[in-house]
Amino acid sequence: MTRLSVEMLAADGVQPITTAGHAQLGIAVLAGIAVIVFLITKFKLHAFLALTIGSLVLGAVAGAPLDKAIVSFTTGLGGTVAGVGVLIALGAILGKLLADSGGADQIVDTILAKAGGRAMPWAMVLIASVIGLPLFFEVGIVLLIPVVLMVAKRGNYSLMRIGIPALAGLSVMHGLIPPHPGPLVAIDAVKANLGVTLALGLVVAIPSVIIAGPLFSKVAARWVDVQAPERMIPERASESLEKRPGFGATLVTMLLPVVLMLAKALVDIVIDDPANMTQRVFDVVGSPLVALLAAVIVGFFTLGRAAGFTKGRMQETVEKGLMPIAGILLIVGAGGGFKQTLIDCGVGQMILDISKDWSIPALLLAWLIAVAIRLATGSATVATVSAAGLVAPLAADMSTTHTALLVLAIGAGSLFFSHVNDAGFWLVKEYFGLSVGQTVKTWSVMETIISVVAGALVLLLSLVI
């Protein structure tokens, strides 16, 4: 939601707050990122403060008035928290309710019994891919995190062995598969066929997620051998409960927001008439906020009541679920603030201007432009929208399949090397309890593998179809 609504508006409608040249803007970007990394790694400064200072340094070096740089940062922070903050809060409540009622224990015990040992990473990537199909990346994370952490803990797995496949499944869906906002915008921009793009997207997505998920997780687990952070793992509540929810009821509760959002996406595709009453109803009930809120309310009955919770106990669960996420919200918000400062300084436009002189094949050009904008702004959707707008004229003489591949090339490039200017980077870091270096070695490398593998597959497909 935030990546589409906030960043697209910023990319399309906001005038740069500085008239600095390309060289100065490039130096400003490097200076801002360097300050953030230096403050966190050398002085162990809290990421929220480091991101705030880095944003101001970026604006100052770019020559922007300090008051306007502050407005850009606070606007980005507010927009990110407004978009994802409520979702994180609702996800935290649902996760705590899932844990305290014993529902998460029921899911973990069932998964461990059915898919133990070497099959577990494959089970996680399958679950994440299915859940991630209709979900925004951030929503998928907050729904999956309790399960990922407890599977890793109870099964005594390395966190990376379980977490990386889940993250890969979510990320591939976000970047390559409609009805996610990035691919949909690119499809519209280059006038691609949605059905063909979806079909080819699945062809590209499956090997990409296998390589970046279960296979890379073996390497990631050796590079960063960490266990699930205790502060984020709910206690095994079912040991002190007389009863706990059934597997079916728990699974239905977890999948309810997925089903509602998927239903909205299907109705939008089939009806495609904003004035239609059915579509308007599904637009409401299938919005991430309403879908997660509905899951929380249903969870009070299917999870809380099923475990014998009183009203007071459920209120206590809600309060305890909200307490640990304050730091996460601030860090994710500050990441959005830094990103907005980059955009408002004109960095995205700078990349577009430079790339106009590149003379290479259209699919590779689309991938490289998306990569450059992703690295500069940290936003997959801004990278997708900007790159699609730039290469759209090239699609005029393309076949239906190659136009679809153009969309996928853009989507693949938009996932390249997530780092400190991406709110998703900080979300993964905080939830998994990693350092900045560990997050780069795992999450950032995983994103790069997805981008490179998917991009290569798109180029190979273009030679045979």
C-alpha cells in the first residue's frame, strides 16, 4: 500500500527540492548512505537516529534548504508509518493472539510433524509463496514472522535456513507477479497482457525462488549462523493452557486476510469497473487494513475463546502484542523518511536522465534502469514505475510475449540489492534480530540473487519465445 500510494505520488508529482547537478547528487547519496552505515556500525547508534541524521546529511550535501529536507524526511516517515504502521500493529496483535492461545503451537507442531528435516525450507517457501501471492510484502512478513520464528526455535533450525525461503517467496511474488502493485503498474504502462505476464511470471518466479530460497539458505545459514531472537519469540503458551485451538480453525484465521485480499484482486481483474457495487465492496473488505482487522476480530473467537480466554485476558494479549513493535515502527518509518528525501532531492530523475543515453537491448536496459533506481531510492515500486515509463515507447513494436517479458525484466531489476534506504531492509533486520552486516549478507544478497536469476531467465526466454 505505501509503496504504491506514497512513493508513486512522490515520483510523479513532487518537484525536486534542490537544483544540484548529477555529480553533486551522486556524492550526496553516497554521503548519506555512508553516514548511516558509519553511525550504526562504528558508534552503535540506534538505526532510527542514524537514518534521521543521514537524511539531513543527504539534503545538506545535495544543496537542499534544511527546512525542506526536514519536511521531506518527516513526510516520508509519516507516509510510511501511515501506510504500514497500522498493518504492523494489527499483525503484531494477531501474532500475539496466535501465540498466547496456543494456535501457533498447533501450526508449528503440525508442520514439524508433516515436513521435518530437509523438507522444512521447501515447506516454508511454498507457504510464503502462496500467502504472498495477494499480499503486500510487509503484510506477508507480519503474518509469517511468528510461524518462521517458532518453527526455527522448536525444530532447532538456523533462523536463516527457515527465514530466507519464506522471505524469498514473499519477495518474488511482490516483484514479479500481478496483482501486486508494481507489476500491475508496469503492465499498464507498457500495455502488456496481464494473463500472459502472469503465466510467464510464474515460469520465471519458480526457479528464482528455489535458487534464492531453499538453496541459498544453506549458504546463508553458514554465513550468518543465528538462532531466532528470544525477544521476538512468543512463549510456548499451550503448556499452561487446558485447551488450544484446532489446526483448521487456526489456519482459517491466518488465511482469512489472504483470502479477502485475493478475492479483491480477482474481482478487480474480472469486473474492472470502479463504479460497480460488487467491486467497491471487495475493494473495502479486501484492503490490507480491513482484512487484517477482520482476522484479529475473528481471532478473538477462533483463537482466544477457543483457548478459554476471558475478555480481560484478551485485552492483556493485545497490549502485550503492541509493546515490542515501537522500535520497529520508528526504524521502518525513518527508512521511509530517508527514501523520501532521496526522491525529493531528484535522485530518481537523475538516474532516468543518465540512462537515456544508454544503447543496449530493451530488456537489459529495462532491468538496468530499474536496478539503478532501486539502488538510489530503495523502492521497488518507484523503480518499477520509473523504468516502465522510460521504456514504454520501446514496447510499441514488441510481440505480446516480449512485452510481458519487458514487465518481468523491470520487476526483476526492482528487487536488486535492498540496503539501508529500503524500509524492508530494516523490517527484516529488526524482526530477525540481525546486525546491519548480517542483514546485508543474507537479505540483501538474497534479493540480488532473485533479481539476477529472474533477469537472466527473462533474457533466456526472450531468445526462445
